[in-house]
Amino acid sequence: MGKNILIVESENDKHFFQAIIRKHNLDIEITAPVRISDEDYREMYGLNHQKLKDALGNLKANIQKGEIEKVGVIIDVDDDREEDKLKFVDECIQQVFSNSESLSKVNEFINLNFEDFSIQLACYFTNLDGKGELETVLKAIKKEESIYADCLNSWKNCLESNGKTIKDKDFDKFWVSIYVRFDTCSNKDKKQAGRKCTFEYAMKNKAEIWDLEHPALESLNQFLVLFN
């Protein structure tokens, strides 16, 4: 029986999805993040085709060994339309696995054909109400009091009143880091803040600061259950 492999964008994505995988006791491995939307690699739609193609191509040797059964791709929808993101992923798939079915829907498997081998692939786009990224979702599913993080709204208003702006994407990332560092890190853990007040540590040791049963995660959970 082959493995189930998940391709994700960032380290934070990896830590978050691992927590959900543990919660639901799913048999899914996550590869090294592909960082397809780093600022240094921006192309059309802010994504880098080569990064995803490399990640898919790196699976070929393991496919030939019969070590992979299903592959999942999770990337942020950001401000793009779902159909544009599907087109992006499908273009990468067709260039790496040219005899494969076309990808036209999320949360639905297609067959990837490679030489005499065939595996299944499905994709999901992280979003909240059709927009955003992981941090957008995290803000919506926070479970603890978030006074420190919420006070950033006043800071944002101050910026705007002084003719400065911050992108929503950057603001949400800042909000999550403050929530983890100041709202949910105990005084004891703050003595080792560099290790214990990080997102990675939080997801591994106190994932309960997020509501992993939140309705906003319903479609994501449906996607991951496909691999069960």
C-alpha cells in the first residue's frame, strides 16, 4: 500500500495541517513546503509554476517504487478566483504528468498517469469565504482571548491616519504572530519565548488555542478525509 503525500506552501501550513491530521488520526505525510508564493518567486497570480512542478516531479521516483498512492496539493486561494487557481495547478500537472486527466474541481481526485503507473491527486485552496490564506482562517478560528492581537486594529488605523498602509495579508500574519506570542504563551513559556512562543511549538503542543472543529474548516476536513 502506497503512502498519502500532501504538498503545501509554507512551514506554517505544514505545522497547521499536521495538527489537523493528528486530530483526525489520518495517514498522510507532508513534504517539505514548496514556497510557491514567496515574494522572490512571484509570477502570474503571485505563484511560481516551477516550484510546484519541481514538487510534483520529485514524486516520480517514489511513484515508480510503488510508494505513493494519493497526492494532495493545498495552496492559498489569496485574492484569486478558484478557477484561476485550478488552471495554475492543472498547468503544472500537465507539464509533469502529460497523460493525466485535467483538474477541474477541488476536493475531487483525478488520475495522474506516469509511464505504467497511475496515482490519484486532489487539491484544496485554503480560504475563508472564498478569499485569503491560512492566516485569514486562523484569525477566524482563534479560541482564546486575543486582546494583544486585536489591539493591532488601532495600530492599523493609526497607520492609515498617517498616510501609511499595510496589506491585509501582512496584517493577518502579524495578528497571528502576536496572538501566539502574547495572547496564548504562558508566563512560564515566555522565559523560553524563542522556542515556546512560536507557531510551530503552539501547533505541536497546544493546538487547542485554535478551534479545529470550526465550521470554517469543514471543507478542508472533507478534503483530508479523502485520504483516509
